[in-house]
Amino acid sequence: MNIETFKASLAETSPPDLPPALQALWHEANGDWNAAHDLLQNDNSDAGSWVHAYLHRKEGDAGNAAYWYRRAGKPVASGPLESEWEAITTNLLAQR
């Protein structure tokens, strides 16, 4: 799957069969922050931590986001949220 097919899947009623971090990005893009966050509560992977950081940044909780960026080994993002979502999604899809 690439970013274009992932974006096309956003029109579906449920996410594709993907790892939790990508499913969380799918839910968040569909406006369900809580479902996205719930998926990551027990995901201690670097990918899960990176998406968790993004979610808290989007929520406006910079301190919590910084914690998750550190756990993911990523710098704290400061650009547009849409660009970060696309970069994370593209990166995680390429790792599959």
C-alpha cells in the first residue's frame, strides 16, 4: 500500500488491515482522535510512539507530545500538522 491507496481507504467504513500505528493515523484522519489514541495505549513500538506524539501535538498537549517524540527517537515536530501526518504515514507505509 502507498500513500495514495491509504488516503483512498479513508472513504471506507473501517481501516485496512494494517499495524496499529497506521490504523491510528487512519482513524485520526477520519476525525476519531479517541479511537486513534485508544489503539496506541498499549503500543510501545517506535512507530506507535511517533503517532502517539503526533496525536498529542494535534490535541495541543505539547509537553505530552514531546515525551512521545523522545520515546520514538524523533525530533519534536513544528510544521503543519497535515504535513506531519503525511510524512509519518508515508514513512510507516514504506517500512511495511
